[in-house]
Amino acid sequence: MTAGATDEGLHAQIGVQRGELALDVGFDVSPGRTLALLGPNGAGKSTVLRILAGLLRPQRGRVTLGPTVLDDADSGEHLPAHRRPVGMVFQDYLLFPHLSVLDNVAFGLRSRGVRRPQARAQAREWLQRVGIAEHARSRPGALSGGQAQRAALARALIGEPRLLLLDEPLSALDARTRLTIRSELHRHLAAFPGPAVVVSHDPIDAIALADDVAVIENGGVVQTGAAHDIARRPRTDYVARLMGLTLLEGFAVGTTVRLDSGGELTSTQSMSGPVYAAIRPEHVSLYTAPPHGSPRNVWPARLVAATPYSTTVRCDLDGPVPLTADVTAAAFAELALAPGDSVWASVKAHEIDIYGR
């Protein structure tokens, strides 16, 4: 996820105070790659996007796109939004309700002085590319959420921007449309030659759309890396919960990890020093009595909450080793559990991922 200011990559070091939020983040995005900014609401993700788009000036830092300086707080240099080679898809699309879909897509070219016939011809081509050419004469109010998203994407891409920004591009879509648009958007991002930045609070969207992920919490970047690595080896409790994992901290001596919470677990990985232990909820088995045999990781626990999800039930457990377990609805019914009940939790040693802190 590295890029230099001498190529066509994006280099951003941003500092700004927004109310009680002190934002201080830095990242690079190489040409042809997509970075997802992932984090909870209020973490500063959209503020970063507004700065990149030129809608907000940073108080500290410097932002460059290849040789072009977008912002330099020290020198006061700031390239206005309308002069930036940036395409942006807003969360609510911001299509002009009084214009046709065709003229919405052509608007950016027209505002830069392109004659109407040429701008419309290019807009028709882009509407064809995103699959809504038949809606060229429609007004935005007649479009479905997926169609509006496609129109917004076409408007962002028509001017051949050097940087593409997308703010929660899938959040306004229903579940079925979301799957289709996510696949289409991934295809367009993969074909985009410049750097792209996607803001999301949904880890599935982030991993599906991006090559790399930067996790922002409380105004700072707490973890960066390839999307699949972030999903497999989170480094904060927030990220772990997003990915559906239990994240435990401890000290490893060989294959034994003494947890900071006071419990202990055994893995098949031999390490030494401070470590994280990540456990997937589907790898946690529950029993009403101590299990037979010789499993190496068995702990007493109390069922705090049980939440049904389709054919599974997610169980939050408290005890020497706090865990989250996913069990089938049939198994949960057979166990006849209720919040407050005592249980035994077991995890196989080879199903615990141990890595250094």
C-alpha cells in the first residue's frame, strides 16, 4: 500500500480538529489499487474523504496526487474542489432532481466547458457501460437505488479522473441489490487506472471492494494491510468484532498463552512474548457438562445473550475466557439454553490463530 508522490499515486498525511475529534491519519494508495477506510461512525472516515475531495481544508499535513499538490497546510496551498482531477460518488448520490439521468452524467463535462453534444455523447457511452442506457431520459426520482448508484458512478467516471472517491456507496441499497451492485462496483474499481478510496463501516463491503484496508478509530489509523489479512488477524477489539472474531491478548510461552484476562489457552503454534489469539465463533463448541475426551481448551462460561441469525444462534459468553460462539439453531434448541445459564465452551487447539502484538 505504498506510493510515492512522484508517480500517479495518492499520498495523504492529514491532521484536522473537528469538534471533539482530533483527526491525524496518513496513508498511500498506488495507482490501480483501492483502499477502504473502515471504521465506526464518527471515527473520521468521511472527514478524510471531504479533505481529499477539496471540500474541507486540513489544518496540518500534505496531500499529493502524483506530482499534483492538493493540499499543503504549511504553505497554505489548496487546490479547490472544482479544479481537482477527482471523481466522487456520494452516499446519497446527489443527483440533480430537475435534470435527466443523461444530463446528470454529462454535468461534470459541461461545467468544464465541453459542448453539450459531445458531453451527452460521452454520457450515453457511460450509461451503456454501467447498464442503464434505457433510463437516459428519466429523472433521478424514477430510478431505483441500484440505478441511481450506477448513474452516480457514471457521473464520477466520465471525466476520466485521476482519483476516485466513494462514500458508503452501498449503504442505501437493499440486501438483494447490494450484492449485484457490489459485484459491478468491484469490476469498475478493478478497471480504474488511478488510486481509489472507499469509505465504509461494513467489513464485507470493504473486503469485497478493496485491495487494502485502513482501519480508523478515534481519529487515527489503528491497523492497515491487505483486506484478507485484516479479516484474519485483527489488532483491535473493534476490528475483531466487525469480522465476527473473538480477540484475546496474552503472553505466549511455547504453545501455551496466559491471557491478560486471567485464563489460559493452548494452541498448536509455538511462540514467545506478547500475542493476540483470534477465535472464530463457529469454532467454539458448547456443552451443558464438561465434554468427554481430552480437548485441550475447555472453559466454564455463562451465557450472556443469544441472538438468532438465520440458521444459527450467536451466543455471547462470559467467563475466564470471554467468547462468542455460533451454534446451529437445532443444536441450541437441544441444549435448551437461556441467558444466565452455565455452560462449558471448547475450542480445538489448531483452530486458534496466534500472532504477535
